Amino acid sequence: MKVLLHVISPNKIGGTRTVWRDIKDSYLNQKYELIDFVQDELCGMSLIKSIKFINKYRKLINKQHADLIHITGLGYSAFLMAIAARLSNVRNILMSIHAYTTESTKLSFMKRFLFGHIIEPLCLNLSSGYFTVCKSALSNDTIKRCKREKMLGVVY
């Protein structure tokens, strides 16, 4: 089974990078063909740039002919990556929830509403399945708005 491991900026320190590294260092690397799928750019929320981003990554995903893509996070880039994956030839999309954009204190009420009611739920509903990194993430309202049968579990 060929698995694309999506990671945003792997040289930065953070939770998504740690999960990516831990998966690569685990027994899963022996069991599956794990392929780094590095996203080293952010496109912002411009419609034109978002469409270009989706098209670029859809083509890159298609070239890999993977069975599954693991997408990290629930931010805007993960949302666009989920759309690109859904439009590609990969049939299984696994999302890992590390945090919610709606938890950011830097967002305006409007952006928090947009993420909490549209982007984050759509992101999870575009996936084949998702899991959270910690139990406390289960209490977020975004999870409550999503299909529960797609919830695969909690890491810790």
C-alpha cells in the first residue's frame, strides 16, 4: 500500500512535524510504502491562489498513484489539500486533527465563524476518516458537526 504523508514545512518545529516524523520512524514504515508529500508553501485565502494551489497539488497527488493520503491539521492549507486529494486519483483521505483554527485568538469573529461552521467541517467531511491527536479535541464543536462514523479514534 502506497501512502502519501502530507506535512507542511517539515523543517519547522511543531506537532504536525512530530507526528510525521514519528510515523516515519515507526513500524508503519516497514509495512507500507510511505512517501513524503511536502507542502512548502502557503497560498493565503485568495481565490485565484487557492485554485492554483488545488490544481498544483492535485496533479502532484495524481503522479504518485497512492492508495491513501494522510493530511495533517485542519487549517486552510489542509482544507485545500483535502479538496485536491478528493479531485485526484487517491481514494482514501485520512485527516489528523492537531488543533482547530477556531481556537486561535488572532482571528476575527467572522473568520472564526467561517472556519468553525464551514471550512473545518467540510475538511473532515471530505476525508474518508479522521482521528484526533488528543481526547480534549473531541469536545470541540467542529467534531460535533461532522459525520461521527468517520471518526477513527484518538492517539492519546
